[in-house]
Amino acid sequence: MRADAQKNHDKIVATAIEVFTEKGMDAPLDEIATRADVGPGTLYRHFPTREDLIDAVIKSWVLQIETAADDAVASDAPVREVLLRWFSAYVARISRNKGGPAKFTSAMGNSHSPIFSKCEVLRLANERVLDRFRHDGVIRADVDSLEVCRIIGGVAVVADQAGLDEAATVSMLGVVIDGLLRT
Amino acid sequence: MRADAQKNHDKIVATAIEVFTEKGMDAPLDEIATRADVGPGTLYRHFPTREDLIDAVIKSWVLQIETAADDAVASDAPVREVLLRWFSAYVARISRNKGGPAKFTSAMGNSHSPIFSKCEVLRLANERVLDRFRHDGVIRADVDSLEVCRIIGGVAVVADQAGLDEAATVSMLGVVIDGLLRT
DNA sequence: CCAGTATACGGAGTCATTCTCCGTTTAGCA
DNA sequence: TGCTAAACGGAGAATGACTCCGTATACTGG
């Protein structure tokens, strides 16, 4: 890639992180272009769709999600507590920017989405956590990771769109966790 | 209200029902105006916001929700089965038009929304059903109707946005129901 | 029945946003 | 240093929300 192209690419991603933080993931792309001092054409050449740009922005998350999952797998606290912490981390992650939960959760399981691979990271991290407890027989075995991601994602979407606080989210997650335990 | 205004009002609502069915609840309002043979100005005078129009469109539902709730309260089938049927009806209702679940669920509990009163109908119907089982002591008492509506709504939003089939929805509802039972 | 007026109409027009097209510029190479 | 593929960027087309205001008309009181 040409040096100027690389520079613009990086500048766009950096600006996108800023703008998404300020205005949510549905922020006008042209504003990102303007603030990155590039033309709209340049932005769209690098990132044909909004999701392609989101994909580039997410890269930094991946590691943190993996770490949270590692913690959950390693922790010897009670199941309920471990799951609550893990799901909270999951929700916090995808909710960092307004509109994020909807973006991730509706792309989940859709292999044609530009952010599919990032969703897979989430799904697989969740799978590792669930596997640990499935192994112990403390959670039900008939629900797969994708489905759990969707339910948790649903909670995140509602919390995001209705502007709920963390307490409300935790309470809803508690219900879902109880639904996963036993059986 | 002047006779011509009434006629236009009715024509707009009828057309909106059609267009929402075809294109979802985010369909262009100008298209509704065009197809109803009125100017955009007329549509916006009658319904200042999209939600005001949705509110008018919903009127026909209310009775059906009440009926489904009545059935759930009266049924002597097992809890799990009754709840599954009720929640399925709830989800089906708000998911009738694409984009519906998000509209309803994010307005739920927000008394400033034009469709708040309709959301209250949903919430109260759900409350009646929950109350019956709370009385029997078969479901947990520490989760209120609003919260349950949000969790179920979250499932509906995800199913709607990801285009999931009914089996997937039912499976997710099953998890939530298990989370509500006991304790 | 008719005139006067409040009410309602409707579409042209503005604004915001997405996305494209294409003439211009430039990095990197031979 | 000159050539060319690569990249740029902004004008502008397309879509959709929403407003403004000149025009038309349904009602009412005489």
C-alpha cells in the first residue's frame, strides 16, 4: 500500500474511534471524513461500508474480550458470579458506543457481514466460558454459544436503546443466568 | 374535526398499515403520503412524528393482546407452557412489522414517548399474567413486569434484526422462562 | 343561500446523510 | 527525472425527514 494511503487509512480509523465515541456508531461518515481531513471518496474507498470501518475500529477490543473470558474460565468464584461478571464485561464491551449492541448482535451468525469475524471472536470467547461450566454440569447443555450471545445481546440492545443504567442491565442478566443454570 | 381532515386522517392510517406491512416500520413517511394521495405537509400535520403515526396504527392490536393475556391467566396448562405461549404471542405481536420490536421495546417505560400508552397496555397485560404465577409462587417475585417486557423485547429485537425464525425465538424464550421460574 | 373565516391542503423547497463519479494529484519506480 | 498506477477529494446525485406558506374549502352565522 502506498504510504499516503496508509496514512489516510490510519487517520480515518483514529478519527472514527473519536467520532463513534462522541456520537455513537451511527454517526455521519462524512463527518469522520471531514474531521480526518480527507474527502468522502477517500473514506469510502478505504471502507466501502460502515461496517468495514467498524471492523477496523474494533481491532483493539479483541484482546480485552479474550482476557475477560480467560478470567472467567480461570476463576473459582461461584458460577453465578463468574457468569455475571463475564456477561457484564461482554455487554460493556459491545455497548461502549451507542448503537454498538445492535450492530454486533444482528451481525452475529451472519457470515456475510463485514464484522462477522469479530462477532466470531465474541462467540468463541463465550463458548470457552460456557464450555467450562457445561463440563462441570452446572449449566444446561442444550443451548449453544450463539444463542446465548443473542440473548445477552438482546439485553444489551434494549439497555442501549432505552438508555438504561448498569443496575438494570445486571438485573436482566441475572434472569438470563438463572435460565442457563441447572437442567 | 372537519370532514375532509377526518377522511385524510383515516386514509393515511390505512395506507400506513399497508406500507408498514410491506416495508417495515421504518418505511419512508413520504411514500405513505404519496400513496395516500396527500401532501407530506398533511401527513405531518396529522402525525408530527413517526411514533404518532405508529400509535394510530397500533389501535387494532390492543384487543388481541388483552385476549392472549386472558387466555394465559385462565389456562390450566403447565406454567412453562402457558408462559411460552404468552411470550410467543407477545413477540409475534410486536414483531408483526419489521422494526417493530425495537420501536416498542425502546419506548417501554419512557413516559414521554407518543406510544407510551400502548406500551403500557403490553406491560399491564404481562403484569396480569405474571401476577397469576407469582401468586402461585411458581415464578420469582423480584423481577417486575417492565423488566420482563424488556428481556422478552430484547429477544424480539434480535430475532427481528437478525431475521431469525420462530424456532430460534422459542428456544431463546425457553431460557428466559427458566430464568423466571422458581426462586 | 351566500359570504367570511378558520381550518386544512399540498407541494415546492431545505436540510441531513449516504454514496459515486471523475478530473487532478502524487508516490514510487525505472 | 519522467512516467504511470494508485490515490485523492469534492461536486453532486439520490434518498428521506420535515417545514413553510400560498391556495382551497368546509362550516357557520346572517
